[in-house]
Amino acid sequence: MNLEKSIQLLERRARLVRLGSYWGLGAIIACILSTLLLQAGGLFQNYSLVRQIWSACGIVALVTTALLTSIYTYKYRPALKSARNELLWATISQLQQQVAELSKKSDS
């Protein structure tokens, strides 16, 4: 039971990190598309401060998304995979014990 709870907690954290990565990717795409629209509208030519702020927002979104993606890839995905395998083997060993107990009961 304790292993299942720890796996659920790990999955919940991994889901939050992955969701943050998706939001970051959406922010990057929004920055790129809005930059193209603002450039086409001529707003960037008149206001250099807008260009700097927009660039900073895009860079922050890019770095944050890269960081969250690497955390998920190198921390949570391997941990989830090994925890699920561990749970599978624990379940198989429990089933083997239950089969052995049932076999003993049926023989007697």
C-alpha cells in the first residue's frame, strides 16, 4: 500500500511538471505569434521598450519550459518507470504467495 501511495504522489508531481511544460510551450508559441503580429503592425519599430519586454518574456518562457522538460525527463520519468516495475514485481510475488497458499489449502 505504501508503494502505491508513493507512486501516486510521484505521478501527481510529474503531472504538474508536465503541465507546466505545456503551459510554457504555449507561452512560447504565443510570444512568437504575437511578436510576428506586432512586427507586422509596426509597433516594434516605434517602441523599443515593448520589443525588449516581449523578448524577455519569450526568453523566460523558453528557459522555464526547457528546465521543466529536463526535470520531467531526467527525474520523474525514470523514477515512475522504476516504481511501476517495482509495483509490478511486488504484485507478482504476492500472487505467487497466494497461489501457493491456495495450493496448500486444496491439498489438505
